[in-house]
Amino acid sequence: MRRYINLLVILVAVVAAIPLFYTALAAGKDPGLVLKRVSGNENEIPNVKITAMDSQENRLNRMFSITSSGSHDLRRESSFLSLDEDPAWYKQYVKQYPRYMRGKTDQGGFYEDKQMIAYAEIKPQPLHRSRVALYVGVLDKKTKKIKTMKMKVPGFTKQSYPSVWDVQKTGNELKVAAGMDTGIRVYRVSLPEKKITGDKVIAQREQAGRMAQYTQLAETDVNKPNHILAYQEEKVDDDGTVKEMTTFIYNYHTNETKKLRLPKDISLRDSDNWKFVYNGKTVYMAITKKNGGARLFNL
């Protein structure tokens, strides 16, 4: 739990510090902000980077980045530096396992524990563009051996546009959560058998009543073992107006989906001020206050 306090404090600080950004930027120079550890692991801070924009009227928009080393005007950085947003763990993979990492660009498709690194991606088959396949690559960290799998994926149509949201390991199986325009499925992949042994629909538009759209919440450690998948369901009218917003968690170990209860005193009209993040077991919610600051909830 302590390892995530650092990120949560930063999340609240970002929400609460928006007025400070505008005040500092009005002076026409870097805001002079820096990220500092309040509690938790000092080694996590160098991997955190926050981007802010100056969007005052009658001024050109300017982008600033804020890190543990200070704030920087992105216009002064080279184009290559400003585009380099890969996290430290991904860069380390590329450096340490270049052969395994070839072609693996979807950061949401990675999983790592003490024994292995796994990657999953759903993409069209070269000779059959209307069909999709699940590609899985597993690296044994001790032996450096690579195991690859290619499996036909059931449950998709040509218009599904699937993508891997998350990969987790339970026993001898990988569980691959895939999002698409029609909902969310979780596939079970047997590592010994190298095949899909089952799947479960955990969210589907037809079951939602109104037209629904699904979004995965921000995750603290994208590539680490995690008990849950947290996502949001928005039910919208024909004109695109959001009428209902619900947060769910799916438990990889129990295969159960649970609806989270939000604080009773908040209104959907203020949803633009909501921020969510989740770690291995818990979802956190921050709400910006109109007079500055933020409220933080453990859902």
C-alpha cells in the first residue's frame, strides 16, 4: 500500500495545483514547480512526469513538463525528447531484451513477475483481414528462452476493433482482457497447452440498456501482477449526452465483477472533475473542489 501513496499524493497535487499553473505561466516563464516525495519510495519519483498547458485567452498555448528535476518548457526541448514518453520499465525491457521486444509496442499488453515477462496483442491475420488472432510471447527471465503462440480469437467480428487492455497470470494461465466497441472480454490462455481454453464477457452493450462505451481506468503499475481490472461504463443518449457513469472492477482470481459505489454527495454534472487511478486491489477517486484542492476517496 505504501508504494502507491506517492502516486496518489501526486494525483491530488495535480488536481489541486491547476490554479497555480495559470498564475505562474502568466509571468511568461517556467512555473518553477518540482515533484517531491512526501512519503513512500523515493525511487518511484524519477519515473513520474506531468504535462501542463497554458491555455489563457489571447496567448499561444504552451506545454510544460514537471518532474523531480523541475519544470521545463517543452518548446525548448528537441522534438525527439518531447516524443519520448515511454516509461522507465519499457525502456529497460528494450535495453535488456532487444530480441524479445522486437515489434512489441502496446504497453498495456505486458505482464512481468519474478519468473517471466509476457506480452499479448490482438491483430488481424495477414491473409485474412476480416479475422483476428491473439499473439502471445513469453520470455523466461532465467533461461532467456522465448515461447510464442498464435491463436484464433473467438467472439469478434470484422467491425469489433479489439485491443488488449491488460494481461495477468493466474496459475498456469494468462488472462487477457480485451476491449472493443461492443464490450469487454477476458480470454484464458493455457501456457502449457498454448491455446485459448475459455473466455468470459464481463461487459456488453446489449446488456447495458442505453448505448454504452467502456474505458479502462488509469493503472499504477501497468506491467505488474494485479488482482483486478478497473473500468468505467458510460451510458449515453443518441446525442452523445452521458446519462449514467458506473465504475466496475473485475477480479481475475474469482472471475467476479463488482459495481463500485461512489460517494452520495457527488453529481454526474461534475464528472469532468473526477480522476480515477487503481493499484493491485483498490480504486481511488479524486474530485477537484471549486474553491481549489481536491477530495480523495478509497472506493
